[in-house]
Amino acid sequence: MSYKSNTSYKVQVDVDSDATRDQYKVEEGAYVTTPTGVYTVWNDSWRKIHPQGGANSGLGWCRYDDGTYTSASKLALADGIEVVLPNDADSAYRSHTGIDYYADGKVLAEFENDVYLMTIVFKMSAPNANQTYLELHFEGGNGTPYDRIRDTITFPKGNDAAHDYHGIFQYYADANFVNSGSDWRITARGGTAQIWDIIFFINKTQNYG
């Protein structure tokens, strides 16, 4: 006579609604499946562990289009004068409601050690393209030297010709960033310049909150 034995155990949880899950007591190690995904409690909050996406994953993206500085009203950059790269978020688009990674002129972060990708887009021109360039950098703030996140932007030939800039930057958030936010600074060097049609696109790629 042959015998069969189990070598592992399977635990199957019920599939509850998201409304029911929201009523559960938050306890470390809790595990729940709903029609929108698989959730567990970590660090005193429900975390979606599969699939990685959607409003409950802690990830998402936002796009902010400036409406002040356009082709009809360009931002003038004086030679050697640093200014905050403006964006009034006149038009905003989000992967889902309830998130914002930029507000009141500040780039925001939700939790310490979150990771983000930020894309900056604008149009630019200079009356003396051969000798003028732009310096763009993240504000350093307190603690972590975010000002090392920077770019030097040169102008192709063509005085007063419009050119497109598209830069992508990756960074993580420290405690100071979470508490105070940050901003971008831009400076014209070697001559004056103009920029307009500024767009910020911020994508949270990793959540450690």
C-alpha cells in the first residue's frame, strides 16, 4: 500500500470588496485579496503588492503645464541671474485623482526614500546662440546635495531661433525633501535668453513609504 503526504500547506483567503478591506483593522502582516489586487499591511498602511499599478499601489504620475510663459509672453533670462524655473500648473493631468507631486512652485515627495523620474520640457531661444548657454539644477536645500542634479544646455546655431529642450532626471527623497519640497533653478550664461511652454512630468517609480 502506498501513502501520499502533504509537503506544504495552502492558505486561501476570501476575495473581499475594497470597501470591506477599508473597514478592516490595520495589523502588520494582514493579507487580503480584492477585485483590484492583493494587499498586505506594511508600516501601518495597506500596500498593494499585485498588480503594481493603480491608485492603491502608491505609484503614479502627474503632468503640469505652465500657462503664464507662452510664445506670446516668454520668460526673459538675464545673463548671470539665477531664477526659479516657473510653472503655474495651469493645466494638470494625473494617473489618478488624489496625488500631486508639485504644488505652489515646489516639487513634492510623499515619503522618505521614494524614487522619482522627472521630465522637464520647454522651448528656448537666445539672441546670441554661439556664446549663450543655460544652467539648470535642482535646489540643494538642507542636507542632501540635490544641486548635483543638473544640466548644461547649449543652443544650436541660429540666433533667436526656437529650440526644444527635453531633460530627464532621477532622484530619491530624503526627510528634508518630504518636509520642505524643492524647486528647479535656471541661469543664462554668456548672454540673455528666453524660455516658454514649460512642462513638468513627474513619475513616482518606487515607493518606500
